[in-house]
Amino acid sequence: MSNPIIQKIDSALSDAGAKLLNAVTEAEIEEVRIEILGRNGLFPALSKEMGAVQPEDRKAVGQAFNTGRTRFQELLDGAKQRLAAGSGAKSCDELDLTLPGRLRKLGHKHPVTKVIDDSVAIFRRMGFIVADGPEIETVYHNFDALNTPADHPSRDPGDTFYFKDGRLLRTQTSPVQIRVMESQEPPVRIVAPGRCFRRDTPDATHSMNFHQIEGLYIDRDVSLADLKSILQAYARELFGPNVSIRLRPHFFPFTEPSVEYDFSCIMCGGKGCNVCKQSGWLEIAGAGMVDPNVLKAVGYDPEIWSGFAFGMGIERIAMIRYRINDIRLLYENDTRFLEQF
Ligand code: PHE
């Protein structure tokens, strides 16, 4: 039967060895060190007991004490080395500096953004500058100043999102016309891309939020022919030199006369296909000569100034351009779809 001090050293060493083997943090290793070598640890306590050891045992116990302490230090060092190696801290020799870097994946512009960017670039080349307005609008800017009668169906809460304070989510980018004319003297030549909201039931061609680009051109002696030539130039820049446009009579409260305009079908060149429903034409947007009542509302003299405005749906153009058959794809943020652009 060996001395109880030797037994204590043996069992403490095998406990500590097991703990150190499983240690995964420096703190755990330190905890074991304190248990064994710390001021209140095992070895300082044992050294106090040494005086009471029988003289015939003293040599053996002293030896066990010393080798135990050395052995424990080795276990500690081993555990520390194991941690350092596992932490991935490599020496310079192990780093291969000739390996190629990791390529960062580039994002993609959203098709709606691409159409906006390209359209704005085309209009800028024709002397338009970009204007902006709020998405939360007043009834005055979205309807009243745009000559929209109080009983016009588009004002219905079933069609337009209203806030409790009476403001609304703009249903069109046309209120930007009003804000621009309120803030500057004529002449005016702006385009205003932006988000619009309508209380539509979503389906393949309708979304509750969508984008428009508004155009406004005010000067002396502006005519419908100017409108047509600007839209024709835009169509050809965007879709190529063979596209033609046509204007059809329509009605908007804020333009007189009003038109809807079509581009000749870019798929079939006007012969008739599925995309244009055999008509040879693609409906693009609304436009017209700015109504004198709108000019009066912003303090422009309709006897001196005239102009045209247009507003087109970006999603519709994006869908034609990129052959997208469901508007909802543009809003689902599925990267498998978006990565194609
Ligand atoms: N704001 C109209 C719409 O959303 C489009 C339009 C803009 C028509 C400018 C005429 C002039 O349908």
C-alpha cells in the first residue's frame, strides 16, 4: 500500500490529464492549472503535508511529488500546443500566397432598375433632367391639382390606399408634375421615375405596387407633334430602329387632348403574334397635352405656355423587353430569376 500522498498525486494527475484532453478553450486549461498548481491548489497543499511523512517514506514521496509536478507541467504544455494548432494560426511557411483569391459574386441589376436607368439615359440625351417626388402624397397633388373631379372613380378607397390623416400612396407619378411646376418657372423638361401604388388584385399583369416614368415638357408653342417625336425617339433608342409608334385617342383628366400610345410589336415586327395578341401593337402608356386647368393650378399662364406629359409603366416595358410573362416574378426576389439579368 503506497503512501496516501502518492495516491492523491496519481489520482489528481489522471483526472487532470482527462480534463486537459477534452479542453477546448484556454480558460479550461487555466482552470485545471489553478486546481493543481494554484496557490490553493493540490501541490502547495501537499507540500505542507510533507513534514508529517514518516522518515522511511520521505524519499519515495518526495520523488513522486517532483515527477508528478513535472508530468503535470508536460500535460499542460501539451494541451496548450494542441489548442494553438487547432485554432488555424498557421506559420508563414504553411500559407500558399500564390493561390488565387476568392472571387466575390457580383450582384445583378433588377430588370425594373435596368429599364429605369436606360430610359432615364435616353431622355437625358434629349435634354430632360430627373425629378423626384414623395411616394406618400396629398390628395391635392395626386388628384385635385391634376384636374381630377371629386367623383372620379380613381379616388375611390377601393382603388387608392389612404392614410388616416387623409394622405395617400400616390397612384401615379403625375403628382411630380405639379411639384416641379410649383417649384420652378417654365420652361420645364423633366422625367420622374418612381414607385406607384394601386389597390389592384395581383395577377400576372397587375401588382399593388409598380413603377412609372413620368415626363413633362412645358415651353412656348409645344404641340402634339413634339410629343410624338420624343416618344418615337425613345422607342427607337430602347427597342431598335424599326419600332414605330401610334397614338390612340383616350381620356385623362389632366391632359387635353389625351392619347394612349403603342409601340409596334418588337416580337413580330407588327405582323401579329401571341405577345401582341395578333394586333401588331403593344400598349405602352398614356400621354397628352397638359390641360390648361393644370397649368392654372400651378400659376403658369396657359396663354403663354403649353406642353405635353406622358406616363409609362416600367414593369410593362421590362416584361416586353425581357419576355417576362408574369409581373409577380419581378417582386418575388427569387435569385434564380434575378440572376438572368
Ligand atoms: N398618370 C397616367 C396613368 O397613370 C398616365 C399619364 C401621365 C397620362 C401623363 C397622361 C399624362 O395612367
